[in-house]
Amino acid sequence: MNYRLRALMKKEWQEAFKNKMVLFGITLLPLIFLGFAAFMLLQAKGLPPEAPPETKFILINQTMFYFILLPLIIPLSIAVYAVTGEKEQKSLEPLLATPLTDLELFAGKVLAAAIPGVVISWLFFGLFLGVASLLVTPDLVLTVLAPPWLLAIFLLSPLVAIFTVTVSMLISSRMSDTRAAYQLSSFAVLPVVIPIFIFGLKEALLSLGLIALEAGIVALVDLGTVILAAKLFQREQILVRWK
Amino acid sequence: MIITEGLTRKFKDLVAVEGLDLEVEEGEVFGFLGPNGAGKTTTVRMLAALIAPTSGRAVVAGYQLGKENQKIREVVGVLTESPGLYGRLSAYQNLEFFARLYGVRARAGQVEKYLRMLDLWDRRDEPVGRFSKGLQQKVALARALIHEPRVLFLDEPTAGLDPEAAKLVRDFIEELAKEERRTIFLCTHNLSEAERLCDRIGLIKQRLIKVGTPEELKGELYGRRTVIQLKSLPPAVEAEIGRLPFVEGLQADGNKLILTLAQPESQNPLIVRRLVELGGEVQWVQKMEHTLEEVYLDLVKEGE
């Protein structure tokens, strides 16, 4: 990673972590989700022996949902602010006047927004495993360490984060109001988690095949949004076309 | 240091800058004057390799625009009209970020140098969002200088500042120009600022209307004029003076004669002598001064 990219990412984080919305996203929200996820697992543990197994599956599936939501929500505010914040402060032109290349600018913004979401979701998954091992039986802990879960956490989550970031940046580049860009981006990125949510309500545990299929589709969509967003992150486009 | 040939930029049907031919010498402070929408900012954006020209060519600090844009961005500094700082970051963090982007080696020392130079060292850790507009503009100026650029583009550096803040910024630019011998390309609306700071001035309104020193611009437009106030001005005296071969222009205004002369230093005594011979009673002889504002307004009108 070159020094300009590192400098841009550092600046993005310095700015983002002074933003209340971002701070909430990276501290309180994961804690709330961790609480919900642990509660779901406790519910699954507390089910009476005569309860149908489907109830337990649904609870476990919904637990996973929280860890897919984190890389969706956390990068959203960082990505939106990374674009609208520059516009509001009129800081884009001085930034573009530096030797930073268009690709470095794009990559720096995307990575700075996506990395916290992914790292925090992984961190809280680790915490969740710790909490789960204290609260529930080993067989339930093993359920959340199964391949579908691991694929969801370590592959689908980063892909979801990249989707969120690129879509938010595409939307934010066309808007000047941070709040409006945030709201519109929130709606635009939701479809990516709907399949997981719907299948999670089915009467079976989420399968490896389903997660892999979802990851494959998101990867393809990511490719498209990355190409579109990268085209948008060109000096000329930014100065002449961005609103 | 800056050479442009036929530099043109169009935005769809709108011609922002047309056929700009310009040469700015190293160490020169070049003022770029023009009304709103005249193409000043577009020119700066092209020369700083931010947007591409539609046609024409330019060389900035020895690098060819279009082919060596990255190099150009490394050696120029740009101060935009609004400070464009990161309001949540401190003055130090703002400057340090840009020093990193430019790959400045002794970063801490360089940031400290400019913060001290602009009397901001004691406030280095405050978020710049809390600074007054004048202070923000000072930080922005330091940001444009942090990598010691060979060419500095200043786009309306004092616009929107109160007179005190504007003076601070202007004094600093003057200091830079005098002591550091940097090439400065200054876009401004402020004519007295241009007159005070610039070695030469270019007037633009899509096309370059005129280039010259402030004195040359005034002289070229109005010639060199002398005003002679007489006790009374009979028509015969006026006609006689108008017949003198070296008088290029003559205008009477009450008891005043306004003469356009090529060499007023040697021709004024001859005129005064002739007036006395004709019985005229000379009360005052004055050099007629024109402000840059008059020159600007007339030239811009002429360019329409």
C-alpha cells in the first residue's frame, strides 16, 4: 500500500471517528447486536425438548443475520460522509490538486469505509463466540462455527461491505445533503441482505450452498458497482459533474 | 514557468476559455483579472492538471499538460476560493495530511514552519472548523505551500474575508513573492490587490484581452496624459495648442486642457511656454492618473 493511500485512509478515519453517527455505528450498535445475537442463542438453548427443531433453526439463522448487518450498517455512514463531507467542506478540489491518483482516491475511500465494518463484525463475532461458549451448550456453539457461518462471516461480510460502500458512494456523489444521501443509501443497500433474511425464516439451517450462492451474486454485483464507482472517481467527473 | 498556446476549454456548448496564449516567467507574480464566469478558475484548473483542456497545449514548471499531469500536481500548489479544510481536524492534522500526500520528508518540521510563520502554532490542535474565515484561509495557504511548490495558483485568496483578514493574507502573499521568489498566478477581482502584488496582469473574458504591467495597461489604454488648469481658456488658445505637432490628443474641460502626449517629461515645458506666450495664465500642471479599475472596466467593456 503506497504512502498516499495510507495517508488518505488515515485522514478518513480521523474524520470519521469524530462523527457521532459513525461512533455510534462502531461502538454501541455492535454491542446491541451482540446482545440480540446472544439472546437469540439463549432462546434456542431454552427451548423445551418437545419444541419442533425448526424453531431452533430459525433462531440460529436470525443470529447470523446480525453479523451480516454489521458490515452493511457500519460502512454506510463512513462511505456517505467520505463523499458528502468533502462536498460540504469544499475540500475536494484541494485534495484533487495533490498528486493523489484517481485510483488511489477511490481505493482509499472504499477501503477506509469498508475495513472498519468488516473488522468490527469479525471482532464481534469472536466476542459472540466467547459469550456463546459461556452461555450455551457446546453443540450450539459448534453450530455457529459450521462452514455456512464461517463463509458468511469471512466471505459474505466483506462482499456486503464493499457493496454498501460503492453503492453509498455512487448515491452520495449525486447528492449534496448528507442526511438525504444516508437515507437513500440505506434503502438502496438493503436488498443485499433480504435473501439471507427470508431464507433464515425457513425451517432449516442456512446451507453452505445458499451462502455461497449469495456470496457469488454479491461478488458479481460488487464488480459492477466497483467499476461504476471507479469511473465516477475521476478528477474531471468530480469537478464537473458531481453535485 | 507557465506557457500556454491556444488553451481552450469548452463545457458542451459553453466556451469557458478560448485560445489562451500566455507566458509567465519564473518568480513572477502574475495577476489574472476578469469578471465572474470569465474563465479564471477554469484556467487555474487546467494549469493545475485538474481538468483537461479541450484543445491547445501548456507547459507548467517544465512539464507538459496532459502528458505529465502527475508531475505538474507534484510541483504546483493550489489555493481555492474557499479554504476547503477538514473542519473536524486540527490545523496540524490538516497540514500533516497534505504533507503526507505530497511525500514531504521532514513532515513535522515543515508543518511547524508554516504554522509558526502564520502565527497558528499555539492553535495547532484546535479543529479548524472553529477558526474564523481569515484564519482558515491562512491554514489553506499553508496547505498550498506545504510541499514548497514552484508554482502557486491562488484563486481569489481574499474573497469574502473582512478587511483585516484580507490584509493578513495579502501581506503574506507579498512576503512570499518578495522573499521566496516563487511563481505566483493570482486570480482576483480585487484590483488594488492586483496592482499592489502583481508584476504583470492579464485581463481575461473567455479570451485574453490584454497583458502587461499595471502601468503599461494604463498607458496603453489612455496614453500618458497631462492636465493643465488655466485661469481662463479662450478657444483660440485651445486651437493653437492642438496644432502643436507632438500633441496626440486634446480635450478641453472648462478651463482645463487635457493633453495626450508621448513624452510628457520633455513636452510639458514646451506646452507651458507656448501657453504663456499666448497669454494664458497657468495655475496647475498635473499628471493625469488612472486607476486600474478604470482600465479594467474599459478593457472588459471593450472585450464584449
